[in-house]
Amino acid sequence: MASPLFYLELARQRIFFFKESGALLAALAVFIFLSIQIPDKLFHFRSIESMLILLTQKGIIAVAMTLLIISREIDISVGAVYAFISTLYASLIAHYGVNEWVALILALLVSLPIGFFHGIVTTKLRVPSLVVTLATFMMWRGIVLGIWGASPVSYGEESTALTILGGTFLGRAGFNFSFIWLIILIIIGWVILEKTSFGNKIYATGGNTIAAKEMGVDTDKTKILLFMFTSFAAGLSGIIQFGHLRLVAAIAGEGLELETIGATVIGGTSLFGGVGTVIGSIIGGFLMAEIQIGIILMGISSYWYRAIVGAVLIVAISMNLLVKRR
């Protein structure tokens, strides 16, 4: 007769069969808890919509951040880039009368050399990406404050572009368009990682850079492209949120870098590279969004949000270590 330990091990292996198991179980636990505590508020249409909007804000960046961290790099400037690109876009249409679509293209194009700069300094000058993006985190936030000051930029005119980016469809009771953009980015990120040779290069680069180079992978080029994608995603997320709120300030995106990195780690992405999935990061982002909304609906001070997320992060990392050991 098998020992109880055997059955415990068997149960553990079945529960943690998927890479995203730790994040999924944590998200389900929080959802069940909120469903019991505040069922009427949680399942209200506006609560669901708000949760999806928060998920979109974090998730779009988390998709790109996942690919970057898998390659064994990191970008903590995304919150500042989020503010810079969205404020640039808002200023172009509100202050200079630039066509909304032209301004969108220009603003997103500006995000690409930002990521290119991060990638070049990291790969060619061998400066750790944590140091590079910490410096540019302060630089871009300072530029936003220096150019536009602390006053928010708003735009109240009718705008097809802003409606498509962050407005609602099916009337005032409809869901926000931003969630559609998140789905598109999820599909793109998943296809890149799981269905393309570039995805294999990302995993190889993060798993063993030396071996990847010996196999002919241009690891520097791979990382530079991922830095560019991450800055692009940060800018896109900022513009989408501007489309929803029609207002952006210099403080926009503060703390977003830690939330997106937290979402990827909670979702099972290893900070040491070579391991991670887009779906896991989105589950991690959903977990953080439901905690944030749950705190508001339960009337708890919002200051507890980061403390709770930090605790959940520790639990999720521990569960992901169990998955690694299975």
C-alpha cells in the first residue's frame, strides 16, 4: 500500500501540471474570497469593466515585459515611458492640432528609439539593463515634468481615434475598446513565443546566452528588438488609457513598472531568464487587478494594495518553485 506521502506528491504533480498553476490558483482564491465577501458589488457590470481596464493597463506592458525578462533583461522605465508617450500624444492633438491618427503614429514611433537606446547601451556597452532603465526612468519622468509641468493635458473633443483606442462600444453600457487591444497584444506575444523561430531565440538567449551564440543566435539583436517592443507597449498602453480618461498628467504610470514586473513574476516568469509564458503574466495581471478592485469595493484604504500584492508575490513565487521542482 502506497504511503500518504506518495499520494501527496501525486496530487502536487497534478495540481502544478501547468506552468501558470501558481498564479491561477492565487487568482482563483482571491476571486472566491471576493465572491463570498462582496458578491453584489463584485459582479456589477462597472466593477467588471473597471477590472478589465486595469488588466489592460498592466497586461499590454506585461506581454512585452514577459518576452524581455525571458531573455534575461528587464526594463523599469516603462512607467515613465508610459507617461512620456501618452503626454506627447495628448499634447500633439490638444495643443498643436495634429490629426489624431498622425499623432498616434508619431508618438508610437518616438517610443521605438527609446527602446533601441536601452538595448544598445545594455548589449554593446554591457551596462546592466536594471541600471540603464533606472537612469532613463528618472530621465523620461523628468522630461515630462520639465516640458509639460505638473498640470494635466486633457482633450474633450469628439474623437474617433480615442474612442477606438479607449472608448466603449455598444453604447454607454458597452465594454471598453482597450480590452480588445489587450487581446490583440496577447495573441501577438503568444504567437511570437510559441510559434516562431524568434520565440525560440528568446528562450535560448535567456536560458543560456553563450550556447545561443554558438548556435548562431544574434542575442544582442534579439534583446534590442525586445527592448523596442517593451517601450512600444508602454507607450501604447499610455495612449489607450488617455483614450479612456481623456486626460493625462506627469505622474501617470507611477509604480506601473513594479506592477508589470510583479505580474510577470507572479505568472511564473523567471527573473533569471529562459522561463515564462504570456498567459501566465496575464493571469498575474488579472490577480493584481482583482486585488485592486476588491480593496476599493470592500472600502479598505488603497494604501494596502501594494502590501497585499507583495505578500501575494511571495506566495506565487513559492508555488512556482514547486512547479519547477516537479
